[in-house]
Amino acid sequence: MKPKLCFILPVLLISIVLAAVVGSAADLNPPLNSDSLLLKDGDILTPNQTMSAEAAGQDIRLLEYALKNAYVGSRYGNSKIVAEVISDLDGLARNIGSRYSSEQFCNDIAPLLYKIPDGHMNDSMPKQFCGTPKLLYKDEQHFLHDGAVGHVGANLARQKDKPWELNWVQAGKIQVPVVSVTSFPDSETPGWSGFLETIQKLKDTAPAIIFDMRGNSGGDSRKGERAAAILYGQETPSPVKRVITLQTPAAVVSYDINTVKFGKTLQYQTHGNSMPAEAVQDMNNRMKGRFEWYAKVKTGEIPPYRVENLSQNPLDTQKVYNHPIYILIDKMCVSSCEAFVEYFEAHPYARTVGENTGGLVHFGNHGLILLPNSNVTVRLPVLFKEFRDNRFVERTGYAPAIKSNGDALEQALRSLAETLKLE
């Protein structure tokens, strides 16, 4: 008996429609992998005005993938909280309205990400971080922004063309050097010229040394470590037990590739221009080695973690600089500035003065991902520091040995005068 054509055609039509619907759904939610995080040459970094609930949901899905695969805290330090935040993001995705602005989206995910105790993590749009101090913080103690000053006075430095400056101040009857370090740019930067030589000379001649680290937002910590080694007269002791770097494919994309591409792209787009084809080609040529590294990571030739175990040699106190060292700190001293504080923990003559540092201690080397529908950028660190004493001071920071209720330099000078019995 032949099947009736009138029965076959409707079934065939239904199958075609279902296949189209399934195909459309798959297009909206394609499988994610590390390539999904790559910043594309044509990506626009300016925020969209509005987007659909579906588009916002796609961005949330990509953010969840990045948290799981490109963020070191999902495995070390913050794993439980990351899982909770991903659950919160799922809840946000289920309650998005039909039309949604990028700014609202950015502000909605900011308090969720802030639940993760990681001072280097944040979400932003060009020229603004998302979330407000009132929304994210109980007070402005650890709210970092350009030009901010702590509660214990401003850095003594006035030069803008280099990261350090030497001044002399009166302490009782003698003059004392103040080495102001306003940032830690790359250790090969020409602005560091003469810095280590100055530290060596001060070690040999100065009756005391004051480091003014107020307002220092970090960077490359190597020059700070070498300065500390000079004043120890030996290798710098470290309270850090080991440093773990995530090098999964997703982490390599966010840190090794996207950070470079993001900076170059933003350089043009903030002036209303797209990156010229020749500039794109030049950037890609210079990033060839990074993509070769990425290819090795994807094939499994490179392990997903790099672990550096730090040794600790006994301190020879006979070699150290045996005069007072004061380190001025404030809430704007973060990241590599806080590492500088750590370097002097074991120094028997060093003391900190001021207020708590900002607490960007355990995580570092943040990568970048772009959520393409909202054009919101999220920073996700790939490095985690584990300490010998199991401390966890993220967003708490380091408390000063001498708390200052006013200018930290004046407080240090009073303490120094008393120490040296100059008054």
C-alpha cells in the first residue's frame, strides 16, 4: 500500500521547520572555546546603546566561560565564590528585559564580579569602570581612580617624566633622603636610569632612608626587588611560597594576545578612528610569536599551569643596611607597590607608616576579554601568589606598623627623630 502524499508532506515540512529552528538556536549559542575570546580585528570598543535580551545572554554565557577557563581564581584562591557568581550570572540572564543598555548591563554585572575578592578584576567601558563606589564599597577606602589621593598626604615627587625622584628633608639636626617612587613601569624604561646606583650610594652614606610609595599603583616589580636586595646586602627574602600562572588556551588568549590587541585598537578608536589595515598587519606580524605559543598551548604541548616555587635562604643580618628605613604607604599603594612592602617584611630596620594599602596582593597579570554585544571589557588575572604563612589580604591590604592620622611623611620624621635621638 502506497503512503498518502498528503500525510508525508506535512511531516516533511515540520521536520524542515524544526531543523531551521534548531539551527537558529545553535547560531545564537554556538559552542564556546578559547577562540571565542579572541579580540577580532573589526571589534568596536565603544559601548552599544541597547541590545536584546538574547544578546545580553550571549555575553553572560561568554563571561561564564571566561571565568571558568581564563581566570586563575576559579582554580586557586576563589574557586567556591566563582561558582556562586556564575550561578548569580545565570539568574541575571533569566531576568533581563527585552531591551537592555550596555551601561546597565555593565553596572549589573559589576557587583556580582565584586563578590570575588580580587582587586585586579573589574568590568568597564571606555573611560569608565562600571559600578559606583556606593554600590560596590562600604566606603571609598579602596576605591581606586585616576588622581586619587589617600588620607595620609600626597607623594613628595613632582617630576612627571620619570617614576622616581630623590629629595632631602630635615629630621632634627640632619638631612634624610626621601626616595619617591610614583609607579613601577617596565624595568627597562629609561626613566629608571640612576635609580639602583642611588640606592647603593644611600646605603653607603645615609643615616636613614625614607621610601615614599604613596599613590603608587604598581606595574613591574623587578626594580623594587633589586632595590630591596641592595639594602639587604643579599637576595631579597620573600614571604611568597609559590607563584602559579594559568596558561590554559583561554588564559593565553586573554593575557598574551588580547591585552596587546586591546591597547592598540583602543588607541585608534578613542580618537574616532578605526585601525588602518597597515597598522593591523604590523600588529599581527609582531604578535606572531604569541600566536605560535597559543598554538602549542592548544595542542597540549604546554602544561595548563606554570608553578614557581620560591626558595627562602636564611637571612644574614650582618649584611643588611643597619639604619632606619621608613616606607610611606596609603590606600593607593597597590599591586607591585604592595610587593615592595612585602620585600621589606624581613628587614630588621624597616617600618611602614601611613594607612592600609589597597589590597591588590594575591592576583596579577590580568588578561582582557571583550563581551562583543555590549562591548563591555572584563579583566581577569592569570597569576596567583600563595604565601608561606597562608595569609589572604586581598582588598584588605597591609596595615602600617605606624598608623598616621595626618601626613605620613611628618609622622615618619617624628618617629625617626625619636629613634635617632635628634630632639
